[in-house]
Amino acid sequence: MAAEAPIAVTVVYSPAPREVREVRLRLEAPCTVMQALQASGLLQFFPSINLHDTVVGVWGRKAKLTQRLCENDRVEIYRPLSVDPKVARRERFARQGARTAGLFVKKRAGAKAGY
């Protein structure tokens, strides 16, 4: 059996807002998400990442640690949400007020409400 060529994989983690750590790897095929995470060194650099509780994905889709990777796959380590998106939207809307959001932002002079 001939050995397969190495594949390029990127592992990405954002420990804080507007801070992204990206590690590009060349791994022997076939390899799994878990092997890519271990090879990236991010698990050692960020001990707060607990693989039993942390969700990982490939190109924005949730993935298992045993999933096989393909050429140029992007493995993403997700951190838990600090605020529920629905609550954050409600709070933003309350701060902005109804007149500065949605359909009412740009209103022509003399136009009816909502147009």
C-alpha cells in the first residue's frame, strides 16, 4: 500500500474577542480532527480548552473528534458564548430606540411611517 501525500490543515482558535490564533499544519493522511488539534500545540498553549466540553468544527460545521480531514480543511475550536445573542440584540435595540433601528432608519421627508 502506498503512503498518501501529506495534507494541509489549518487549526484556528480565538481565546478572546478580536484575537485569533491560527496554526497551519501538514499532516500525514488520513488524519482526524483530534490529531490536528494535538499537532497544533494549541491544547498545550491554552490549558483552558477542555475537549470534553468544547465544541469543534470544520469550516463552520460541528464535527466529532474522530472525523477525518481533507486537504485544506479548517478546524475551528469554539469557545462558549458569554451572552445569549437574542438578549444582546434586545439590549442593543433598547439602547438605540425604535426610531433608529430597522425600517425607520432612513425615512424620506413626507413619507408614511414604515416606508
